[in-house]
Amino acid sequence: MSKQEQIRTMDRVNATLKQRYGRERRFRRFGFFAVLLGLTFVGLMFLSIISKGYSAFQQTRILMDIEFTESIIDPAGEREYAVLSSANYAGLIKQSLRALYPEVKGRKEKRELYAIVSNGAPLVLREKVLADPALIGTRTQLWLPADDDIDMLIKGHIDRTVPESERRIKDNVVAWIEKLEADQKIEKFFNLTFLTGGDSREPELAGIGGAVMGSLYTLIITLLLSFPMGVAAAVYLEEFAPRNRWTDLVEVNINNLAAVPSIVFGLLGLAVFINFFGLPRSAPLVGGMVLTLMTLPTIIIASRAALKAVPPSIREAALGVGASKMQAVFHHVLPLSMPGMLTGTIIGMAQALGETAPLLMIGMVAFIVDIPGGAMDPATVLPVQIFLWADSPERAFMEKTSAAIMVLLGFLIVMNVLAVILRKRFERRW
């Protein structure tokens, strides 16, 4: 090529250089705008959830003078457990409210007055008497949970300035609450029941404790089953399996299973584990087995990728000093690939924690009040609990739903951060 031709070629390159740089800058701007837009929507979602759910971590309580009248609790004075547990503790609360508002006379007004206290308040008195029968015959001040409508009023979710016809609480009830506020007998406390209690038909008594324990048992079963099987399958397919059409078929099916909708695994669990093997419905054991089927492809794929990342020189060096194939894999390759396997497993567990559809199919959508004590007890999980509360019409359950989503997102963030920390802590650069 002559010098003149080289000059013409450079001129043509320089003529398009500015245009190519301009395209690169526009592409960068579009990419930055896409990331910014995504972060904005995620931020708005978090802001919406937090603004609706943070108040669920507080509970409104009313200070009441409770007289533990012996004639109501234990007329015979025998202090037997059966008598104390079945006493009319609601009558004690009604007696205290009548003393607090002596001007309330009509039957309808009395029903409205009694309704400002939660239906679960008598259970609080029952627990205290059973724990300390010496309370019988004494007068004590106790903070008792308010009804969910009163709770919403105190938290500002019900506007007391609008006309009576446009809100759930009548003017006379608002006047009673304002009297309690003036006397400093109604306050907001940290809602420990929300974190430790089971589900309830009453919003002010509902908690996520049962769902959290159900999720914990389910994830433990999933981890105990999926991690050993996933790692073993990955090691066999990557290190020992012959390369033929059968192993190719297995690999294709594993990749396809990772994209199967999760509800299909729920149908499989319903057909096999419940209908064929007769395992109990709503049990974390069955839920863990179903989620194991769902997370196995993810763990196998991640584990195989971790094994491939180990340089062949590691294997060759081990074999060169006389190690067997199994010794080379289990003493050298597997320990070096374990951080990547753990990262994939944690991501699979995070995916399992947020699943709802497969667990609905095996009955974990049941209304469970008690905290499960084991993997065979009836239970629900946190995503299913959110699903149930989201379908409830009460305004207080909307608050609980958002708060439960906050807790679930917190668990997911912690698990993903743990995966990142493990990868940064143990990964090796070759």
C-alpha cells in the first residue's frame, strides 16, 4: 500500500471516529439511565412498603384498673387450673370499662364501649392469673391491647376530622378515646406480639412468629436435602461421568428444570409426597422436599460452574504425585470449589424462601394459630402468610402485610449479602 493510500485510509477512519465515539457516549447514557430508572422503581417500592408497614411494629394499649374479683374468677376458692382457665375474664374488663365510663348506660353504647378493647385482652388476664393466682382478690393496673380500629385511629390511619358517616368509628367512641388520651391511659408500645405470635382472626393479635418458624423448618429440610445431593450430582457429572448421549440428556434436563414454573413442583409434591406416600399436608417436611426439587437444578448448575473454575493444573498436579482420581477431586478440587458452591446454595435458599406457589399446592396455606414445634407439625411460611393477609379486608391487615414483606425482604437481603461475603472471603484468583 502506497503512502497516499494510507493517508486516504486514515482520513476515512478519522472521519468516522467522532461518529463512533458519539454512539458510545449515547450507549453509556442509555445504560446509566436504565440503571437509574431501575433503582428508582426499586426505591419507590421499598418506600411504599416501609411507609405502609412500619407502624405495625407498634401496638396501641389501654391502661385499665382490673379488679380480679374472686366471685367471678374462682367462687369456690379452690384455685384449680380448670376453673381458673375457664373463668369469665372478659367480665373483669367490662367491669373496669363501666367504672371508667359510668355515664354509658344503654345496651348499644355498652357494646360499643366494650369493643374498644381487643378480644384477646381476656387472654392476657388469664395468663397472668394462671402464672400468679395470688392476683385474685387484688386490683392491678394493666396495659391491655386495643381493638384494631382503635389502633388505626391512634396511628392516624383513620381521620377523626371527617364526618361520622365516612369513617368506621363513631363520634361517641372518638370522644371516649380522646378522654383516654387526655388521662394518658392510651399509648403505643413496641409490638412484640407481631414478631412472636401466631396468626389470628383479630389483626391486633396476629403475628408472624408461626410463619417464621415454619419457614425456618422448611429451609432446614431444604438445605439438608438439596446441598448434599446437588454437590454430589455436580461432582459426578463434572468429574466422573462419561461423555455420551445419556449424560448429555441429563445435563439438558437439569438446565430445563431450572426454568420450570415453581407451581409444577408443587403439583409433583402433591401427587408423590402426599397422595402416594401419605405424608401430612401443611408440614414443613413436605414443603422442604418440594423446595428441594425446585432448588436442586440451581445448586447443581452453580456447583458445576464452581468445579469448572478450578484450573486443570490442580487436578494434574494431584494425579502427578500419585493421588487417585477420587483423592484429587475430594482433597483438592472440591475444597477449592466449595465457596462457589456455597454461594449458589445460599442463592437457591433465598429463592426457596420467597416461593409461594408450590407450597400452596401442598396445603401450607392453612390457617395456623399455634407455633410449629417441629418439621411434622402443621405450619405455614412467611410468603404464604403475606398472601393470606393481603386477601383480608381489614385495614390493619394491610399494615401487617407490608410489615411482613419488610421482614421477608430483610431475610432475603441478609442471605444475598452473606453470599457476597462468602464469595469475596473465600474465592481464589487463578
